[in-house]
Amino acid sequence: MYQDKKKIVLGFLIFPGFPMSCLTSAIEPLRAANEIAGAEVFAWKLISETGDRVKSSALVSFDPDLTLDTADDLDFLILLSSPLAQFKNPKHANGRLRHLARHGVQMGGVSGGVFPLARSGLLAGSTCSVHWCYEAAFRSEFPNIQASDQVIEFSERRYTASGAAAAFDLCLRLIETSLGAE
């Protein structure tokens, strides 16, 4: 039984056209960990830039819990998008991401989510995992960011995963770090 009273809260910032499989692959191990621990160790919130409903690449729509501006009490923020995703108000949204990072939120990107994360400036100096199908586009747009063919990369307070299976493994690692290997 989990004894620590602090919940670990993850925010998933979803953009139109995000890969739904990455979201479900990240949430499911967290849900199972809560069940096994007999407590709500992990909580998650869906976030969009404006609070509008977001349609995934599978054409399934999601209603976010929070807007990017109201997402404050997070431990992690994971961006999920296609590589072409753009904020409606990039200056404000990128500033908000940098504000959250400065205030202790650990940032990550899964699949195409590494693109808006890199555009925000938060991957500077980090090595990031890039899905093989996006590698050429990423290296072209961000020649100064070290792209890796590893499925998961951890840098100081930055987490990147190349796709849905990697998102599952990323959350397993978070669970192991938080609760132990057992």
C-alpha cells in the first residue's frame, strides 16, 4: 500500500491531430499502478491551449480538463502532437511552457510532441528521442538539438519518447522511480 500522501500529477498537453495511442499508452500503466498500490498515486489531466475540444489523429475528440494557462499543480507536462502542430498563440504558450519548467514542472514530448517542445526552447542542450519517421524533419528544423534514435531519452528534467510503446515504457519508468521496482 502506498504511504506517501502526495499525488504525482501528470498533464498531457494535446494538440489537434495528436496520436491517441500515445495518450492511452501513457495513461494505462498509471491507472494500473494506482490499482495495484491501492491508492491514487498518479493523477492525470488533459490540457489544451485554449480549453477547446481536441480531435486526435484517430478522429476521436477529447474534452480537456484544463487550459494551458490554468495548468499549475503539475509534476510533469507531456506534449502530444503531430510534428506540424503549432500553438494558436505561440509567444504566449511557449512562454507559459518555459514558466512551468522554471517552476519545477518536468517537461516531455512523445512522438511529434517533441516538435512543439523544441520550438518552445525547452530542449536546448538536451538529447531527445525522435521517432524514425520524423527524424529528417526534426534534424532539418532543429539542427542544434541532439536527436537520438533511442526510443526514450532522459535529460535533466526533460523526457522524450518516440511513440506509443515508448510512452508506455516511459510511464513504467516513472512508476518504478516513484514506487520501486516491485
